[in-house]
Amino acid sequence: MTRTGALGARTWTSLVLLGFVGQLAWTVENMYLNVFVYDTITDDPNVIATMVAVSAVAATLATLLVGALSDRVGRRRVFIAAGYVLWGVTTAAFGFLSPEAVSGLVPAASAVVVAAVAVVVLDAAMSLFGSGANDAAFQAWVTDSTEPANRGRVESVLAVMPLLSMLVVFGAFDGMTRAGQWREFFVLVGAIIVVVGIASWFLVRDRELTVRQEDGYLRSVVHGLRPSAVRENPGLYLALSAWMIWGISTQVFLPYLIIYLQRYLRIDGYAIVLAVVLLGASVVSVIGGRIVDRVGKVRFLLPAVAVYGTGLVLMAFARGMVPAILAGLVMMSGFMLVLTPVGALVRDYSPPDRAGHVQGLRMVFAILVPMLVGPFIGAAVIRGAAETYEELGVVKQVPSPLIFVAAAVVLLLILVPVTLLRRKEPAA
């Protein structure tokens, strides 16, 4: 990397490949694993919410521990490569899990309960490996390899990866899930992750850290959770707080989004809706990243929040394929436009000797709290709306449009940290 903001081809290749495949794995967990549980194990939204919450706890612990350890040893590559390989293996293991698979081990009446517990435990294991590799080591390596002058562009590209991964999964693998070929689906995705993990060993180059962490390991793990750390880095914690509120808002509806499109809006071609929306939002995100670097991250944030909130409201009223596409374009464009400046701000405010540790803090604020709170808000809204449909004589709960209204209400809270950030940086 030069000091003019330019990144070399090897760095960009590592960013794109590891970023994309990492998000491919998270797409499978955050969206398709929920559908897998709904279709093959139980329609109880509390099981999905519990799975999401346990996964978030496991992911946060892994990121805190691996992030602090990678700071101390000054190496990221080994954690990336080994973590991706184990991540792929545990992802593939979901293909062998079902009530039928465990019915030979337990009474038939308990098969569903045992399968539900097993999927939660396996999801926690997958999250441990995935977060250690991607959220801790890879994200810290990105901070090591970038500088403020290019982080808007880098964050916009990384922010596109969840959308592109959704697009690839929907386009290439959705037919397998609709046909009930869950084993083939999980094994194929897991194999891709393993291959990229092996490739990362030869592709990623560790950056020489200019400042090394001198605290003891356990002290490093909990450093950012102490009040003194908040006082020393107010900008970092304001940015993380904004990310937390955005995250809670997204988790109110995101775990139930595919189910909503399929079962409430009854859009058989929901993959087309998602493809158009994700492509459009990806273009907006890349363009937005260039604007962020020019106009400033804090200045860009409030208009981005307005776009996202408008999209959430529009989604609540959208009926049919075309309205869902139009509303989804606004919502997901705003979704990405908020994520880009917030992620870049967190990197800018990260202490140079604690880039790995900050990834643990990011997990607490951006993943753990949102996943503990958001899905249960969504589940409560779903139960309160009492929307159902009947399939083969069985009445099932279905998400209602109110999940988007609830997400918009939560999003209003982001005005507090954004306003304080603007006061902290008057030039914004």
C-alpha cells in the first residue's frame, strides 16, 4: 500500500475474495438457515430468534478473543486461513441435520426439540469459527491495510459484498433450497469456504504493525469495555452506538425477509425481486463510497439514514412484485449508504495498537446487541399481528408488514449519536 490512498492488486484481490466468501457464508446463516429451520424443523419464530441470539453471543466472544490475540502476536493470516477452513466444515455439517436424522436416536416426539437444539449448537460453533476468521482477523487486517484517505472506497466495496453474496446465493443456489436439497446446498457452500480458506494462506500478507499491544492478554480482551476506554475514545463509541441502532433496526425484519416475501406477499419470483434490489443497491453503495471520501463521513450519514428510513416505510405499504422492487431499492440503498460511513468512522477512530480488539467491540455493538434485541422485537410484532396461512392443513404464523414499521421506529434513535458526532466534528 502506498501513502497516497492507492491499494495494490494483491490487497484488492484479498479484500474482494475474502470479503465476498465471508459474506456468502453469513448470507447462508442469516437468511437461509432461518428458512431451513422454518421449512424442516419448526415454524416457531422464537426458535429462530434464539438461534440468532446464541449465534451472536458466540460470534462476539470469538471476535473479542481472536481480535485481541491477533493484536498481540501481530499476525492475522493464520487466523484467517484456519478459521475459514473450519467455518466451511461446520457449514457443510448442517446438511446432515434434520428431525429425521435424529429420530433414530431419540423418541419421535422429541425429535423436533432435539433437532432445534442441535441446530442452535451447530450454529454457535459455525459462528465461533466464522467470526474469529472474518470479523476479527480479516477485518483487523483490512484496518491494517488501509488509511483514512481510502476507507470510504474500501468500505463501500466491502458493504456491497453482503448484497452480491445474496444475489449469488439466490441466483445459483435458491433452486436447491426450493427443491428441498438442503444437504447439497450446505455441502457446496461449505466446500467453497474451505477452498478460499486454503487460498488465503498463500494470498494474504500480514502488515507490519507500527504499534504493538503491550497489555496482558486478558486485559486486552476487556479493555474496550471499561469506562476509561470510552472517555479516551468518544468518537469511536459514538460511531459504534450509531452502528448498534442501525443493526437493531435491520435485525427486526431481516431474519424474516424471505419468509415475508414468500408467505405474506406471495411472490413466487421473490428471487427476481431480490436480484434487482441487490444489484441496484450495490451500484448505489459503490457510488456512495466515492462521495463519502469527498464530502466527509459524518456529513454523509444523516441523509443516508433518511433514505433508509424512507425505504422501510415504503416496504410496509408495498404489495406485489413491482412495488416491492421499488420500495426494496430505496430501503437497501439506504441500508448500504448508512453502513459505509459508519464502518469507515469506526476504522478511523480505532487506536492503532488495538485494530483487532476494536473488531470485538464492533461485534458487541453491531452484532451481539442487535441480534439479541432485533429478532425478538420482530418475533413480538409477528405474534402480535397474528397473521397466518395454511399449508397442507397446518396453520403457520407469517411475518406482517409491521416488522418494517417497527424497524423504522427503532432507527429514529440513531439521531442521538449522529447529532453528537456532528457536534464533535463541527466541520461536518
